Amino acid sequence: MTTLRRSFLKNTAATALAASLPSFGFAQTPANRTLFAPQSGAWRTFEVTTRVDIAPLNGATRVWLPIPSVNSDYQRSLESSFSGNGAARFMQDGQDGAKMLYVEFAADEAKPFVELTSRVQTQNRATDWSQKTAHVENADTLRYFTRSTDLIPTDGIVRTTALEATKGARTDLQKVQQIYDWVVTNTYREPKVRGCGEGDIQTMLETGNLGGKCADLNAIFVGLCRAVGIPARDVYGIRLVPSAFGYKELSGNPASLKGAQHCRSEAYLKDYGWVAMDPADVAKVMRMETADWIKNTTSPVVAPVNKALFGGWEGNWMAYNTAHDVSLPNAKGSTLGFFMYPVGENAAGRFDSYAPDDFKYQITAREIKA
């Protein structure tokens, strides 16, 4: 059993309303909540800043910060800049194209710090299922996104589960719909899991412990799709600002994005291209949005989210990358299953990316109005 698996088992036992939402605290009530129905349209521009302050040093220290590297019909990743007192340079993972800022601090640096600022533009996503259009994607790219990874195998219990979930489905759209419904029905949000989870889907399916967070539940969706030959991928990012629809659990606090990292997913459908998916956020709304755990998708709080997140998502979120099995340059620690948190190492080993107050780092965002 891998370290990641041991760790997982241990840790798992309307837009007008946006201006009225609080900047922090998110004390929304059901009266603030409107029909969750993101629609593509206006682009929004954000500046996102990650600052790392390391004290005390324990020998030479290295830091890797993810940079938004996705350019698509829902995001434009623009310029990034940095300041600090370490030796820093931009780098890129050759396999998946995940961009990062790599920083080295000398052992005698008194107050090591680095600040990374990235600018992006985002928009809502919503698929019009009534409009089929021809989409041409590189065949090698599609094969790549059906591959098995360390945490997302496509054989064994993953394939068995995928075949069961898609029984009777004939088209790729039907298969994806049934997999999405299977994930929403059979998995659940587990608040005790640290960070966004580990995404070790084989262990989850083998143990029957299907509680987790976004990197777990959306990874199950991706793995089940890949296991029946449908290209799919996780998209790793972070929520930036409050939801325009009043959902507190689908919001980010721009003054402090501590714990705002969020993984989403996409599936490739030949009549629609890459389509947005987020069954993990359906589970989050069911478990966390109200005082009571909602156990069905017919609830008026859950139903619109369940519908909209099959084919769409809200653009108050920024994508970093779609990378798996990331080998950080010059790192002594192990390969990452995914890369959406700051990572650091010193002589004592790798820092805890899920503990920003100890690491120590902070992430903030501000929207730039035209």
C-alpha cells in the first residue's frame, strides 16, 4: 500500500446579487440563494497573488508554486510576475505543461519570501445540449486522456465499476451521464479528509469508503470515464470570489483563499468537445450548504446545482493545470499526484501543503474591473 493510500485511509475513516455578498464570512442565507444556472458570456479578469514567507530556515529551501497554464474557451492565462529574495525562475512540467515558479533560498537567508502574481480571465461554462457541433481534437491528445495514472488506474475494480455504471448506455453522452449520476449517488463529501483529498480511486473503490473531497470524487468520475474509453481529465485550480448565486460552499473569499483549492473535471464528447463536469461540488452542496445533510438531488437547493454542473461551472474559479504524476524539478520528495498547492522542501523534508499557516503561505485575489 502506497504512502498516499495509507494517508487517505487514515484521513478518511442573478449576477446582481454578487455585489451584495459579503467580502468575507459568507454569511449567506437561503434568501440570498438564487437558481444556480451559470451561462457563458462576459469575461472577468482576476489578479491572483501567492506569497510565501519561510521561517525559520532549516538548510537550503526550495519552493514550487503553481501558475495558471490553461488556455481554453473558459480561461485565458495571461502574464505572471514575481518578487522575492531567492533565486527564482519560471519552469514547466514537460509531460502535461503545468507551469510553476521554482525558488531556491540559501540557508543563510534571514527572511526568505517570494510573491507570485498571476493575471487570468475566466467565464462561466454551460453546454447547450441541443446544439451538436463537430469537434476535432488531436488523436494523441484523446489517447493521452484515457491513460492510467498512479492514482487513477483504468483496469481492475475501476473498469468493473465503470462497466456497471454504464450498463445499457450506447452513446458517449449516455455513458458520461450515467457515470456522473453514479458518482453523485454513490459517493459523498467527507469533511474530515484533509485538503482536497488524495485522489486514490482504487483504494476508495476497493474499501467501499467513497467519502472524500473534490480530488477524490472528481478523480473517480475521470477514472470511470477513462475505463470505458472516454477521454476525461481533472482540472486543478482555486475558487477566487463569492458565487453570484449565493451558494456559500461554491464561493471563495478573495481576501484569504486558504483552503479554496478546488479540482474540477472534463469529459470529451465527440458532438460537444471538452465538456465541464463537477459531481464533487454536487456532493459538497448536499453535505455542507445547509445545516442538515441533504441526501437526495431533488432538493431545491441541490437540483439546480446537479443539473448545471453536468456540462457547466461558474467562472469564479481559476484553473492551474490538468497535470497528474508531476515530478517537480530538483525535488527530493516524491512525485505529486497533482499540483494545485504550493510545495516546499528543506533539509528536514517536504512541508505540509495542507497547512498554510505552518508552511507558511497565503493566497489572495482581486477582480479587475474594466
